Amino acid sequence: MVGLEDILAARDRIAGQVLETPVAQSIALGERAGVPVWLKLEHRQTTGAFKLRGATNAVMRLGRVAGVTTASTGNHGRALAHAARQAGTPAVICMSSLVPQNKLDAIRDLGAEARIVGDSQDDAFHEARRLKRDEGFALIPPFDHPDVIAGQGTLGLELLEQVPDAATVAIPLSGGGLLAGVAAALKARRPDIRIVGISMERGAAMAASLAAGHPVEVRELPTLADSLGGGIGLQNRLTFAMVRKLMDDLILLPEDDIAAGIRHLAAEGHVVEGAAAVGAGAILSGRLVSAGPVVLVVSGANIDPAAHAAILRGAP
Ligand SMILES: *Cc1c(COP(=O)(O)O)cnc(C)c1O
């Protein structure tokens, strides 16, 4: 498991490469919850999501490599592309031909090679493994890696300095790198703090795995919280065990509540993607009832502007 020492070391290592993001109190959500509610505004992180913390820590820990690679086209792919460029390391982000052009452009704009292989995520992953095996690349996965988890944990250290009396921290949950790192940091400092994970109802792999007692695959379904989709890996090494140990509660959110969260945060001036709005959605729907102060981790900003506008208009 990843511990406080690893997270403190990560914080020193990545200082200057990632932003310390601010917190803001949400009066409206606080009134709804009946306790003070704070937002950790991590959607303002460079590349638009917390994933830069873990990717930067992982890249800075590498010895000599030919380059870095991954098969993620979302926030992790962007983060790794940026972290590699900062370190002067080549990055090859593998993706299938089904990836939309805007995601491909975002990776290229960050200076990485976007390599199109095959027409499934499996094909893309196969190429990333080949680069590791045959060409001396380091494969940096999006969550199940100790340096990635420690990097994400730096968000927890920051949050506790900003809201020292936090009683509950609500964290968007997919593969569990964010929750594992943040909860490890928080519980080391404040064992009584309550950690609530929030996923979407549709296709939450960690929730299904916890219920089964071991990592399982789930059918992926379209969701507004697209950054929370995908599996946790049947060979999961770290995040499944850490989430099982450190998370106190899990909330599964229907799509309507995610949309309500996006709309509410937009009204407070925060343009965020679905994954980042689950905390607000859980408070608005009355599903998150907990001791305060409550801190909601607002994890990312990368939403297609047209999709965001449609949600604000109330489109389903
Ligand atoms: C990756 C991601 C998450 C989930 O993080 P995990 O470490 O996979 O649990 C949440 N929100 C955003 C915006 C993300 O990009």
C-alpha cells in the first residue's frame, strides 16, 4: 500500500510542476446539506484534472527510459503527455481509431504522439505493452500504480491545510487512484475523517468489484460521468485493496443527479465535467448526508462545450 511518507515525498517532488488548487465555500450546497460545504477546485489544475499530480510523480520517478506510454485518451493521457513534455521525455499515447478527433487533437497539442492502432481499447493497450516490451518505454497506467496513487494523494494534503476541520470528504471514484491516495493522506493525519466515494449507477466497476469481493468486469454504459467509466483491471494490485480498506461509504448516482450537479456548479461559476459534479449531485439529491464540514473534490473540467451547453438547457 501507499503511505503518508510516499505522499509527502511526492508533494516535494512535483512542487512547481502542478498547481495548488484553491477551495471555495458553497453557500447554496451548505444550505442544502445543513453543514458547511467546501469545493476543492481541482478542475482548475493544469490539463484540467487532478491526473497531472500522479502522472508527474510517476514520470519524475523514472530512471532512463526511451519514453512513456499509456492507452488512455482521457484525462490521464493528457496528463501524461504534459508531464512527459515537462520532463523532456517522448510520450506515445496509444488509442483506437474510434477516438473522437477533439481528444486526439488535445493529446497532439500537448506535444505527444497520438498513435492510432486498431479499433478497440484492447488494441491500443496491446500497442502500449509492445512499446514497453520491445522499445524500452515505461507504461504508466491511469490508477493502479504506487507513484500515481502517491501523486493523487498530494491533493489530500493540500485539502487538509485548506479546510483543517473537514469531517467528510467526498471523492469521485472510478479505478480508485484518486480515492486511495487522498484517503491514505487524510486518514494518516486524521483517522476519524469520513471518506465517501461516489460513482455513477451505470457501469461502476469498483462498486461491482467491492460487492463481489474481488475485481470483476462490468459492461460499460454511456454516462455523463464518462471519466468514471472503464474497468479496474482483473489483476488489480493496489487500488481495490486500498479502496476497500479506506472508504467508509459509497454512493451510486443516477444520470439525472449528475446533470443536476453539472448545472448547479455552472451556476456557481464552475464549468466541470460529469465526473467532477457527482459530489454536488449527491448533496442536491439528498444522497450525501454526513457530518460537516464536507469537502467535495471537483476533479476535472474536460467536457465537450456543446454537451455542457445541452445539459444547461436541460437536455436529457
Ligand atoms: C480519472 C478521473 C476520476 C476518477 O479517478 P480514479 O483514480 O480512476 O478513481 C474522477 N474524475 C475525473 C475528472 C477523472 O479524470
